[in-house]
Amino acid sequence: MDIRTLARIEARILQAIEALDRGQVKAAKALLVDADIAFRELVDELFLRGEVEEEFLDQGAAR
């Protein structure tokens, strides 16, 4: 899942940039929200597998 999720995140970010170039701010925001959700899911999965330290999660929660 890691590679597919990274590809999904990358695609959504690139689509958001293209949407911004077209002046479609709401569409860009929706795409970035989707990328953010996918990133958080990936981090959660990596944490459960022991590949991400809890300190990393704490930094994200502080934002």
C-alpha cells in the first residue's frame, strides 16, 4: 500500500497545483484535503508496523 498511497498523494498534489493554475481554489483545497488524509493514513499504518516513532506523531499533533 505504501507505493500506491504515495502515488495517490503525489497525484492529488499535482492536480491541486493544476487546479490553482486554472483558478479553481475550491477544487484545489479538496484535492489537498484528500492528499492530507492519505498521508495521515500512511503514517498511521507505518506507526502500527513500528516504522514511525511516536515522536513523529506528536509533532504532527502539535500543528
